[in-house]
Amino acid sequence: MISNWNTNFKRMRKLTFIIALLLCVNVSFAQMGKVTSAVSFYTQGKLDKAKELIDEAIGHEKCVNNPKAHFVRGQIYQGIFESQDENYKKLSKDPLPIVWESFQKVIQLDDKKKFEKDLKAQFANLVVDFTNQGIICYNEGTKVEEAQGAEAAKSYFQAAFDNFKKTLDLNVSPYGTQKVDTAVIYNAGVAAHKAGNVDEAIEYYKKSMELGYEANRIYAMLASIYLGRSREAKEAGDSITAKAIQEEAVKYLQEGHKLFPNDEYMLIELINYYLMGDTPAKAEEFLDAAIRLEPNKPDYYRAKGQLYEKINQPDKAEQMYIKTLELKPDDFFAQYNLGNIQLNRVIEAHKIVMDIVDVKEYNAELAKIMDQYEAVVPYFERALELQPNDKNTLVTLKELYYRLQASKKQYESKYNDTMSKINNL
């Protein structure tokens, strides 16, 4: 009895093992069947059903190491990204990283290179997809930057950079076209720059420069980056490093201007550099070049007026501000600066009168000075029309009205009104 029982037990255990094995085979076939069905739905354009099946199958142990399952998953998610149907696009918030991950898994598992030809075809499309996604992120970042400021937009520009970089990685991979996409390299630099990744921006700008793409802009951008770093070093108290970095910036500005003497972007950077630096007079050469390029652009005349003020040539500055206002009558800064030049002249004349000893002569000359102060008032009143809440303008007018109210009673109410505005700011 015991012998028969042992024999039956062994038979049953063997049968159980065979049944379990058959169940495993059936489960494996079932999972791969889902992959096959997913392919069928994908080719029919039914991306929702295709995604549902491949998501169910891909996590199973029999599919985890199967290159076909990962290839199908990549295809489906790529189809979701490329779809024009908004309902399908909602199936995945960010499908491209899943596509990239899936195809990388195929490369890892496909020892016999069965999918090499298919991967090359998918990679060609994926290059376009990542480039388009980079453009979408960049454009969204630009909108956010305009509405909320540069800091709020950084994450969008970082996403743009990541997508452009992925495009470049795809191109140089064994399954890529080996194409050097100069536009994407440049855009990657711009996106990195706006995202605050300055080191990466420099890397991609220099690559673009080597390839001759948008070189004129890149010289100016690199100079701007180095000037910013120079200022940071100076603020940190490291004047030696600040000077060395500044020299690097100037090198790019000068080299760029030699190569592109009529490039407006470069001229603007040079103008700003010299205007804000220790040798503002050098800006005149570049301002003149800019004016030759665009003789009706008011900004250049205003900047030249500021230059002349810096080098103590107020008469020339006055002419530049007058020219600015001829071209742009609502230019606040030109209007305000023009008023300041007039006011400074009166103040200097007033100092001379203060030294007059003879009372009669003093009173006569002082009356003339008051008339001159009064002649200055319209300059600042016009400036206030352009910017009603500008505190500097209000303070200047307050002081003018105060001087004039003693001899000209009509300015008393203006003085009080101006004081009230200042207090309410």
C-alpha cells in the first residue's frame, strides 16, 4: 500500500509540474499575444487600445527582456506624441522620454541586431520629434518670460535644452544619421543660456562658432556671458579674476566686430560695454557706426547723448536728445535728460549771481535767474506727462516750484499738488 501510494504521489507531483509549466507557457504566450495585439491596434491607428495592451505586457517578466516588446512600446508612445488627435495626445503627458528609454532597451537586448534597420527609421523620426518638442518648450518659456519674468521661465528653457540635446545625441548615435545639425546646436546654446546653465551655453555657442553658424550673434553672446561673470567676480571682491574675465569678453567683442563690422547686434554690445565701462569715449565710434546703419533709430541718439554727458560735453548731449525727441516725441529719458541739462546751466548761472555784492545788481540778475528756472519747468512737466509717477521728476518739479513760488504765486498750488503726489507714492 505504501509503495503504491509513493508511486501515485510521484506521478501526481510530475503531473502538477507539467501543468504548472504549461500554465507558465500559456502566460508567456498570453503576454506576447498582447504585444502582437498592440502592434495590430497600432497599425490600425487605435493608439488607446495599443497603449493599454503594451503597458500591461511590458511589466511581465517574459517581456522585460524581450526587445520586440520594448520596440513596440517605443513605437506606440512615439505615435502618441506625433498624433494630431488631442484625445490620443492626452494618453501620455510626456511620451518622448518613454520612447527614448524603450529604444535604448532594444539596443541593449538586441544582440543579433534584428531591429537595427527598424531602429534607424524610428530614430530619424525621433530626431524631428525631440526637435519639435524643444521648440514647443522654448516658445512656452518665451511666453512665461514675457508674462512672469526670466526666473519663472527657466524650467521651460531647461526642458527645451534637454530636448535639443537629445536630438544631437540621437544624430551621433550608431543608429542616427551622423548629421551635424548646426541650428539645433545653436538653439541648445540659447536655451541653456536662458535656463541659467552658462557653462553648457558656452560649450554649445563655441561649437556653433566653430561651424560658422550665427557666429556674429555668438561673439556678442559669449562676450555678454563673460562680462556678467566679470561683474560677479568683482562684486565678490576678486578684482584679479574680474579683470581677466573682462579681457576675455573684450576679446570676443573686438574679434566679432572685425569679422562683422556692420552687425547691429555686435555694435549694441560694444556700445553698452564702453558706455558702462571706464572708457565711455570709445563708444562714440560704435555709436556712429550704428547710426550709419539705422539713421532714424532714436535709441542710438539717446545713447550718444548719454555718452556726451559722461564725458562732460553737455552742448553735444543736448543736440542728441533733441534729435531723439524729433524721432520719438514720447521718449521719457531723452526728455528728462534734456531738462537736466537746462537745469544745470541755470544752477551754474545762479552760483555766479550769488557772488554779486551790489544789492541792486544782485536783485536784477536774480530776477533773470528766476525766469530761467521758470523756462526749465516745461521740460520736466512734459517728462511727468510721459511718466506720471516718476519720483525723480516729481522731486525736481517740487524744488523748482518751491524756488518760484516766492516771486510767482501761481506756483504755490503746483508745489502743494506735487508734494501731495510725492507723499502718496
